Amino acid sequence: MGDAPERPSTRVLASLGQRAGEVAHDFDNSLTAIAAHATLIRGATDDPEVLEHARAILRAARTASQVVERVRAMLRGGEKHERVQVDVEALADEARVAVAARGDKRGVTVVRRREGHAATVAGDPAELLQVVVNLGNNAVDASPDGAEVAIVTADTLDGGAAIVVEDRGAGVPDELRERVFEPFFTTKGSHGTGLGLALCRAIVERHGGALALDPRRGGGTVARVALPLAGDDVPAPRHATSVAIRGVGLDARVLVVDDDDGTREALRVLLEAAGFDVTIAADGTSAVTSFATRRPDVVVSDLELGEDDGGAVISQLLAIDRAVPVVLASGKDAPVGAPWVARVSAILRKPVSPVELVATIRRLAAQRRGAMAGADTPRRESP
Ligand SMILES: Nc1ncnc2c1ncn2[C@@H]1O[C@H](COP(=O)(O)OP(=O)(O)OP(=O)(O)O)[C@@H](O)[C@H]1O
Ligand SMILES: [Mg+2]
């Protein structure tokens, strides 16, 4: 030790990633069931002691799922990634909302500044959002109560785009400057996984960019993400990424397709508790039958359906109604390049966070209704 941390080769990472994915699959199903049932217990009782235990279960399940997801995301390096145009301003705006929620509890305000030109980079919007949110969360954690965190968009010297997160915390001690990027290095005890920065760096480097943490003049830290601009050949995103749709009517019909009894039942109870009208199917045949007769507004499906291939089932449903939004909820990565993958509206990792799942279904149901009414979801135009 003592030397710069060694970087495993891409090939080793790719095979590790595959193994990690396999091991995590069953684990994910169990965690989904655990989280869903804990959510239900929380909603079904007023007993403060039971509530406290339910919350503790949810916290633990969330942490466990974060660890699995982050390790997997970090190891995902060897795979091909679909790259679309990502509007840097919109990305920073969206990140600010998420980070502000964490800051709220401690009176930490999160502000946005624009110091550069409007820029578009090529990437995976969800991954890039995760980077900025992770850096923002670190900034909030490091901030004293009531301090300010800034998310700044700027130009880089070489004509790329920069997203800078500034805080006025205690800063990173010199001797930890490189160690903070090591996986599992944390000074937050059980409150941190220590994977945030390792993941951020892996994602940013996969996007051809760089991530650095430097002291801020006047105290605190400046985390700086530099990314190259998108070339002309990069396609526009197929779906609006905004998550800020609220107050939508919840009378949407949802079809849940999952072969795992526990997961299917947990999802049904969870989604019914959220106000959706839910039908369940355990295999391809019953999914298609139920779809044709009930015409759900949104479909949630697993990738592996026992004997059946989730992708084939999803293709069949899309053949019946090509505009139906499909949410793929799976512990595995969707096969790169399969034609049906491009037509899926959202991909959620198992264990699915109940809140995220409900928000996603709500958003898609709203979009579908908007589309049916002839109005599309508003979206900022890229220059
Ligand atoms: N803005 C910052 N100011 C001061 N220290 C920081 C800052 N960002 C990161 N660090 C230090 O780097 C460590 C590693 O950060 P990293 O994001 O990888 O993990 P974490 O924040 O501890 O855990 P998690 O990301 O799971 O919440 C932190 O525990 C903290 O000590
Ligand atoms: Mg962190």
C-alpha cells in the first residue's frame, strides 16, 4: 500500500460485473419484498414502536440495495452504453432539486449558478444525474447547518462542459485527498457506504471526462466534473427525463408481470396502497390475456419470467398497443441492442424503491394521458 491505488483491467471488471449481477439477482428479489412489506407495515399502523421498527427495516433495505446497486454500477464498465444528448443545465437543475431535499433537514440551501454557455454532452442521463446528486449530497453532508451549497454550470478551458459543486464545509484533509475515491472509504460510519465518489469517478471517466475534488478558496470543497461536448451524431433522448410531475390522478390501471410470488404480491399490495388499479400476471400467457382484456395504462414487468423471456412478452404487449408505457423492473441489465429495449419507457433496478416505482408509474400514466389528450409533456429544447 502507500502507492496510488491500482486500477483493475477493463476485462477483469467486466467479468466481475457479470458475476456480481448474477449473485445480486436473488438478493434483489428478497430486498424488493422486504422493502415493500416494510412500507406496508408503515402504512398499516399508528403504533410508534412498530413504526420505528418498520422505518429501520426500510433504512437497512435501502442501504443494502444501494451497496449492491453501486458496486454493480461501478463494475458495469466493460459494457456498451447507450448515449444520448444530455442538456447540462437541465441536469444540474434536476440534481439541485434532489440535493435540496437532503439539505432541507439541516437548513442547508442549494443554489444554482450558470457561468457558461448552454452545453450538451453525450451520456446516460440517469448516471450523470447520479454523479451530480452524489457530489451534492457529499457537499450537504460536509456543510455546517444553514450553509450554502452551489451547483454551478460552466465552460472548461478546452471547450467542454463543467458541473461544479461547491460547499463551505471543513474540506478534505490533505492526507485523504486520493483515499476518498477508494471504494468503501467513508468517514461517515454506518451513514455512508463510501461508494459515492468511487462510483462518480467511474461514471465520469466512462463518459470521457474527469472528476476532481479541490479545496475551495475561503474554506470548503469544490468538486468539479468536466465532460466533453456531444458530437453531432449523438441522438436526442427518447423520453423526457423530468421527474417533477405531481398531483396526477391515481386511477391508472397497472399490470404487474413477475414470476416470483413474493415480489409480485408485494408489488400488488404496494401499488394498490398507492391508489393504482392493479392486475397481476405470473407468466407470459396470462400477461398477454390480461393485457388484451384490461388494457392497462402502464405495465411493470420483470426480465426473467420463469420459462418465459420477459423481452418476448414485452414485445407481444407492445404489438397489441405500441404506445403503452412499459417499466422494466429487473435485477439484471437489459440486453444491449435488443429491439424491444429501445421501446421500454423506464428501467428500474431491483430492489425497486417503492417511492421511485410509484413516482415512475405516476409520471408515465400522466404522459400517456397527456399524449392521448393531444398534449405532450413540456420539455426544454436543447439549443
Ligand atoms: N465535499 C466534501 N467535503 C468534505 N469531505 C468530503 C466531501 N466529499 C467527500 N468527502 C469525504 O470523502 C468520503 C468518501 O465520500 P463518498 O461519497 O465516496 O462516500 P460517503 O459519502 O462517505 O458515503 P455515501 O456516498 O454512501 O453516502 C466521505 O466520507 C468524506 O469523508
Ligand atoms: Mg457520498
